[in-house]
Amino acid sequence: MKRGPRICVKRDQESTVGRGCVLHAAHFRPELAAVVVAAAELAPPEVEQVWLVEGWRDIRDTPDRHETLDALDIVGTDGKGQRFLTSRQYVAWSQRVSSRLGDRYDVLAHDAGSGWHIHAEWDPK
């Protein structure tokens, strides 16, 4: 089995808002674990670290599933934690993840003011 990139979780001191990635036990259920596995296995080959940068958070001005513990935000970095992927690379990566996970998930790449990342939600319609 290929090892793949290292999985990292953003800590408070690595955050621009003073709060790292808040994860609860529900984030480790199979539906969300599948997101992390897909993101890691399908990351561009030059990505050395896949970071979970957002788990739970209060709903902001955008309706998403972070508050219900059904969403994760993910970024890819080099071995020193530096972001380097382009928007096109994030879009292509998110499309690969979306294809693997299927239509019970909403997966997109976007820049919500904090830099490009993959936003993935478990959304059984």
C-alpha cells in the first residue's frame, strides 16, 4: 500500500484567526474519514502534507455543513507546511475527490478569503 502524504491538523498557533481545526468524534465516522482518505490518495504528487484546516465552526454568512459536523476544509502543502498549489490545481484535485466520493458529497475548491482549499460536505440528499 502506498503511504501517501502526511495528514496534519491545523493548530491554534498556525491559524490566522487564533483557532485551529476543531474536530469532534463525529468527524471520524466513515462518511468523513472517506473525505480525508480520498483527498490524501488523490492529492497532486508534489503535495507532501494534507492539512485539515476546518472542521466544526459556527455558521458564518455562508450556509454550509460545518456546524452540523458534516464538512471539512482541506489544503495541500509542501513538507514545510507552505501552500503552493494554484487555483487550477485545487479545482482539478477537488474534481478527482468528488468523482471518487460520488453524489452524496458536495466537493468544491474555492477561496473564501483564507486561501484556496477544498471544501467537502457529506450531504446525503
